[in-house]
Amino acid sequence: MEDMLIKILVCVKSSAPADAPLVINDSGAWIERGFSHTEAVPGRYDELALEQALRLKDQISGVMVDAITCGPTREIRVLRRALGMGCDNAIHILTGEEGFVPAITTAYRLSSAIRSRSYDLILTGLMSEDMNQGIVGQMTAEFLGMPCLTSCVSISVDAERRLVMVERDIEGARRQKLEMNMSALATVQACVTPPRYPSLSKILRAVSMEIETIEAAPVTVHDRGEILTRLTYPTRRRSVRFLEGPSRQKASELVSILRSRAILG
């Protein structure tokens, strides 16, 4: 069997479908799952990270792509999706926790599972759909002692020189190009192509593939980092007013409203 040149790992997490209702549970501490586990999909940034990894696999001979997730049993669904897109293997860090999990806890568990596996490149989405913090990737890299770049829009590798080349969006609609030595971690903000859909043959293959399950490492970090106290619904602070009548009348009324709010002089 030919030796793999590059081993890539993509960290994924489930997300509710875009049209799923979000309802705060009775404790006020998290969201009720208003959708079944079969409807869960990877977050949009995680799918972009998967696509970046699979593009490298398409372009370079000898690349292996694995997917990993951390959470309850239902998270297996997200790994099946990753396998259906083209990943070679999947790893499930099994936890019994429901609801809010601090970012530092997730990062510690990921790094504990990854440390002995010698991946050349680790990709995560820029941020998750639920918390939108954008810090798990950086924390994981810190635990692993790896270089890390965030908000990447393009990723390529030089296997011979053991380099990862990335492009990042920066201020002023400009791009920043950087290089990192392998092993490295990058968080993904975008991709030049949209995430691929799993093909029927790969979906059928994914159903029968074995997923490696490991118990979550005990959290030994001294500071859990944060505690979620409660969730609240956004408060509507502004009302909508529709202007009616002929165009001249509506224009005159709009000017009066803007002047009354000191937007126009």
C-alpha cells in the first residue's frame, strides 16, 4: 500500500437546518432541539472546511482526509455526511453532555484525541452555528503546540517542502498570503467552490463504514473558561412603518421623518 503523503483532519459539528425552529428550553440554559437527529447537518463553515480538504485530496495523490466530532451519539450523523462527501475515516469523541459546552472543553478534548495521530493539517470551520465564537480552532492549536491561521479562504500544500500556503481576507478588500510549516491548523472562512453534495454511491458506502468511537478525555484544564447563565430572545427595539399614498406624498413624509430624527438637516 502506498504511503500517505499528507494526513488531513477536519473538525465538524452538527447544526440545525436553516428553517428549524429555535426554542429556549424550560431551564433557559439552551435551545430545544426542534428537529430530529436525522435532519442535523454540519455547520456552513465546517462544510467549507470539508470542501477545502477534499479539494486537496482531489488535486494531490496520496492525501487522506479524516473527520472528527465531539458530542453525544447523535453526532454520528454529521460524520456520515462527511464520509458521504468523500472523507476516508471518521472519529467520534463520545460525550454524554447536552447543551452548552465551553469552547476550552471542546478544544481540550479534540487535542487529547488528535495528539498521538500525527496529522499534517487540521482544518476547522471559522465558527460554529450555535455559539459563533470562533475560538475552538485557535485553542486546539495552542493545546497541540501548532501554528495556526484563521479566516482562510484558500489553502494549498507543498508536500515536498512540508508547507501549508493560505490566503486570508484582511481589511480593505485585500488578501494576505502566508505559509506555515506542517503540522499546522487553519480555520476556514470560505472556499472557491461551494461544498459538494454527497453522491449516492458514497452515501451508501458511508452507511456501512465503521466509525471509530473514543471516550471523551476527562477535562483537566483548571479554568472551564465560561459559564452560560441564561439565554433570552432578542427584544424588538424598532417598529416598521409603511408609507402610503402617491410618490410625492411619501417622499415628503420620508423627509419629515428623517429631519425629525436629525438624520437630515
